[in-house]
Amino acid sequence: MAPSLLHPPSQLSPSAALQLSQQAPVVLRDSPSTVSSSPLTALFSASETADLWIKYENLLLSCLRTGDERAAHQCLERLVARFGDDNERIMALKGLLKEADAQNNDELEVVLKEYDQILSENDTNIPITKRRIALLRSLGRVSDAVSSLVQFLKFSPTDAEAWSELADLYLAQGMYPQAIYAMEEVLVLAPNAWNIHARIGEMQYMAATAPGAGSPSYQKYLAEALKRFSRSIELCDDYLRGYYGLKLITTKLIRDLTKAAKQTDETEFTLPDPTTVERLNELATAKLSEIVRRSTAQEPGWRGYDKLEVAAAREILSEDASAASRTER
């Protein structure tokens, strides 16, 4: 399916973002360059619709991703003309373009000071707060970014995007328990998000296999990861990352059954019996094989998978087949 300017482009692949940014000449030519700031005029204007402003914003973001800063500035000019300089969302977009125009860290620091000045006048400006945190991270000031996110979440504890960003920052520093906790807060806000279940499973797998992970923690993280990946595929039957994680975990448990069996009555977690682990491994193998086969063949309904994820699934299946062949010998 072709990307649409009516959907946020942040999660698009580079090629899809380029496809959107290439629409800039047509969109800018066919849409009004001067608009009224009056809500009543907008209400009765045929050429001015809510979709138009969504397109401008998403086109701006796509153009920035692909280096077309001239078109991005044109989009911003029209948004400013319509909503004014004092609109919080517009202020964040203006800051984003300044960040893109900056040639070095010194110029980025100037933008950061502008954010600080705006927040000193209005500390509830959420778009600017988020831009400031993103800029701190890009400048390598991770601890400052974490502190700012923690403070922001005290003010807005139901912001799933902020919890996810905090989890990513903790994960980048190898702080697995904190990263898992932050991502679980996302799950509280979106309990049926299968991708979040799988993401937590990935974090728990990384925590289990991190250097220095002790035996009790190792077993606990593997048990929790197995539950997360299982829940992920329960919620979405064709979710590749869920099946990939399930395959990864069950393969590890099968290869390490003696270690997995060393559980005491004092533990607060349980691992499935070996037969259940084997069955889950077979399920993951069968589903991954189907996804790889049908997505590679570009069958209808199987074309939305990321090529790199499909390649990773093909690789783990190949490794599994090679290991089985050696065992038979």
C-alpha cells in the first residue's frame, strides 16, 4: 500500500518517506499559498480543509527526513499563516526546522536555549518540552534527557510516547529493569498492543543474556519473555516479531534445559515443561516459515512485512535447520 500524507510519517521506511516528499511540488502547487487565519473563513472555504493541514505537517516531516528543507520551509510558512506563531504545535515545528538548519552543536545549543526560554514563560508547552528532550538526546546529553522525561511524566503520566522514549533511553544505557518498567507503563495504557508485548519480551531476553546476569535473574527474564511473546502472537496471529522472539526463546530453552530446570519452590516464576516448550518452538517455526514463504512470493495480504525482519526470520530458520542436520548425523 502506498504511503499517505494523511498518516504520520515517523514510522515510515526511508523509501516511503522519499515517496511522500516527492509529492511536495504537486501539493504545494495545487493548495492555496495564502490562507485566512479566521476560523469562520476556514469553515466555509472549499479549498481549506482539516486534511490540508495534516498533509502540510506530514509533508514537512517527510521533506526534513529526505533533505528537502526548501519544501519543508514552504509547508511551515503556510501553517504559520493559518495558525499563527503562538500555536504550540507550530512552535515545535519551527524549532524542528531550526534544528535541521543547524550546522553544528553550537547552533543546536542556541535552539536549546530558545526552548528553555519558551518553557520559562510557559512550562506546560508539551510540544516544546518534547522537542527539548529530543534535542538533548541528539546532543548526547542522555542523563539530562532522562531527567527531563521523568519530570515530564510526573506532569503527564498517561503519555505513552514519553514512556516509550524513556524505555529506549534506559535500554541504550543497559538499564534493563528500568527500561522494562517504563515499557510496562506503555502497556498499562495500551494493554492489547501486541507490538509492545513483543518489545518487552525483547528487553527481557536482552536482560537475561546480558553479561553478569545471575541464574535466578536469567531464568526469571526468560520465563517472562516467553509469556510476552506468547501474548503478542495471541493478540496478532501474523506478527513476525512475536514469532521470531518465541522461536529465539524456545530454542534457547531447548538447548539449555538443565539450566531451565533448576527452579526452586522459592521462585516467583515458572517455566513451561519441556514438551510445551517444544510445541511452542514448532509453532513458531511453522508460522515463520509461512510468513517468509508467502511474503517473499508477494502473495496478497502478505506484502506488509519489513524486508530486514523477513531476512532475519529466514536466517534463524536456516540456523535451526543446520542444527537439526548436525544432530541427525
